[in-house]
Amino acid sequence: MSDASLLELKGITKRFPGVVANDGVDFDLERGEVHALLGENGAGKSTLMNVLYGLYQPDEGEIRINGKPVSIRSPKDAIDLGIGMVHQHFMLIPVMTVAENIVLAAEPTRAGVFLDYDAAVKRVQEIARTFNFAIEPRARVQSIGVGQQQRVEILKALHRGAEILILDEPTAVLTPQEAHELFGILRSLTQEGMSVVFISHKLNEVLEIADRITVLRRGKKIETLPRAGATTEKLARLMVGRDVLLRVEKPPSEPGEPLLQVNGLSVTDDLGLEAVHDVSFDVRAGEIVGIAGVDGNGQSELVDALTGLRRPTSGRIVVAGKDITGRGARSSFDAGEGHIPEDRHRYGLVLDFNLAENLALHDYRREPDSKFGWLFPKRLLSRARRLLKEFDVRGGSPQTLASALSGGNQQKVVIAREVARDPRVLVSAQPTRGLDIGAIEFVHRRLVEERDEGRAILLVSLELDEILSLSDRILVLYEGRFVAEYGPDVSDEELGIAMTGGSREAA
């Protein structure tokens, strides 16, 4: 390794019951670089960085900073050594302000006791100005978007003097625009001498931002390579261990009868403002209809209304001939609707339940899962074992708690449950959020198979490549209205113009 390495991990091994998460992994970080840590879900990326941040203790191996061995027994030790970490699921206190979150545990005080809030605000303004962050110190965290929350997390690390910044799947909850802004921030930070570990499974992002790339596969380091000369095909092969189909191949659709019919639907958001205005559309058996749009244009409220999570103010929703308007989520499921939610923690899983219980959430009241009110646990376990294998869920058994899985594997559990129910209509919102390239390939292939078996699939995604690859028809949602409809051969440019309100005529 280079004598100039700021950070070196040597032979890091971390074992959990039944799994070796890291197996003799070497990793180094130079000053002023972005070093990407790339791998599938469950490859050991987050575990390795949790070891560095003191959340886990390694069973074997050594950590060196500036060439000197260090012992990191807790996050406090890591912070004292100049290491900051922004987790995939943010560690902020929603009811506190931006300034209060950033200075937490290092607060300026008056008389040695009372929080000097004005000083805290001034300190945050100064550090935000230094690193060219646009942030409002007095805003409550619960009132700002996820992109702003991520900036708060980064500023919190900078406020504590971090020289090494670990970002765990930093774009998983960001729009493409927010991700682009984040990359600009990271370039500014490295120009100031910061070093960044960028944990990801998104190949295009890694190729855009990283100086070097280390690939992990099933706990082992496969290769470290410079960005120059790296390609998406090569990185995918290193991640998965085989060639990966990066473009969806599917036969032309053969649409049948309308299975989802929406007429004159209007929906308000949590503030009572109209988020969806008088939209009408159909999804037919045997087709995938994609909804494209910049985040915040009514997608979430539309999906909530379609799946019974939000009562529309007007309009009608019919699933397979049954009117389910405003009748709740259970009526939607009973009518033959499946739902892959965009927020797997809030709507998709009960994190304190095991995987078998989560896979049975919809059908536990029916045979063969239960009879006369009695559950049959062995049947739940057997069914879960089959689904976990079929959907390649890694890192757990049927009796593992959902909270113990990586985000991508949690998503696979949700998809397994919804697809296995054989719904007539499948509402799929951000189905590959947090998934690696191999899992994305699997999910895309499965959605096409469901289409070809006669399901009506509504796909809502912020990933334009996903919309273009999967959709037979594309509807563009802008400010709560459908402003354009396209076939699958539409160009990125034309779609992008419509998404920003440049076109207001449906094709």
C-alpha cells in the first residue's frame, strides 16, 4: 500500500452467527479521494464501514490511520480520530432544528449549562458557508426534504472535525437532481482535503464520482481498480460473478381488458393541499404502465390513494371490476391488488416481526396459513423458506427479524410477498430502490414475467432507465396532472422536457 495512505484496513474479518460478513478484507483510502465500495446487497460493504466506525468490533484484522495502528471501540473513538459516517437511514431527531441536530453532543453553552442557540445557529451558518451548503439552521428536520436531511448529516460530521467521511448508500433516497447536487458537494469536500468512502451498488454513480473502486462479493474483496478504464459491464461482472443483462429484454405486450380503472381522481397531501388533480387512466391486463416525473409531483399521494392508504377527495378507483374507492388497504388487497411501497419500513414491513411473519402479513387469515383463527407456524416457515430461496433473500432465515437484513434484502422480502400472492393488479412504487445490479435484473425480469402472465402493472419510479426499460406505455405526471403519454421508444430528452413541464399535450 502507498505510504501516503490516510487509512488502511488490513485483513478485516467479521463473523455473525451463521455468516462471515467480511472475510480478510483489505481496503485503503488516500487523501483527497473518493473511494467507492461497491457490491451486491449482503456483500459486506456496510459491515466493513461499521467496523471502521466502531459500531462492530472485528474478529480479525487491523486498522491504521496515517500508518499507525488504532483501536476503535465505539463511534466516539471514530469521531475523535476524524471519522464521520452518514448512514443510509439518517440518525437525526425530527422535532429538533437543523442547528440543534448538528451541534448535538458538542453544544455551545452559556454559563456552562444552557444551550447558546444563537451561537449554535451562527456556528452552523459558518460551516455551511465554508463548504457552500444551502441550509436553514432554524428549520425543523421533520419539515425539510431528504436531500436537505442528508446535508445536515454531512454538516454534523464536518462540525465534529471529520477528515474521513463514510457515506452509506447516499443516493438511495435522493432524486436524480439531489444526487447530482450531492456529487458537487463531494467534489468540493475532496478539494478541501477531505477523503470520502462512497458505499454504493449503483454503477453509473460510482463511475461518475469515484477515483478508485473496490468491489466486494459475499464478504470477500474481489478487486480494487481505478475509475479510468472501468465500465458498467466489468463492474457488474465483478459484483455478481457473472455477466449481467443491463437492459431488459421483453416481447411486445399483448394488452387485454382494463384491470385498473381510474376516473377523475383528486387527492390532497398531508397539509390538505391538492397533490393529484382530476387524473384518469387505465392499466390493462398484460401491460406495464410507467409513471414518470420529478419527485414531489403527486406520485406518492396517487399511489396512496390507489392502494387504500389515503382517501381521495373525488373520483373513482376500480380493480378487476370492484370499486375500491376510499375503502381502505384491506379492500384493495381483497379485490386483487398488490402493492410494493416506496417506503419499505413505513408500509412494507414490520421490522420487529421475523421474515416468515412478514411474508404472511396479507394472508395469515386464510388457509393454509390459518384455520378457525389458529395460525400454523410450521406452514408459515415452510412457505417463507421457499420464497426466500426463490427471491434470493440473503442474510437471514425465516426466523430472522426483518430489522436484521440489509435494506436491499428487506426490499426483496416485500417483493416476494406481493408477487407470490398472484395479484390481478400490481402497484409497484420504486421497486428497485436500494437494490444492487443483480437484484435489479431479477426484479425487472420478474415484473415482465408477471406482465406476460396477464397482470396489470403500474410502475412508479424516479429511475428513468427503469421506466424506459420496462414500460409499454409511459404517463408523465407534473404538478399532479398527466401532461403527456408516450410509447417505450420515447427519447430521454423528450421525456425529461415533459417531466419539467415543457410539454402539456398528451400524445
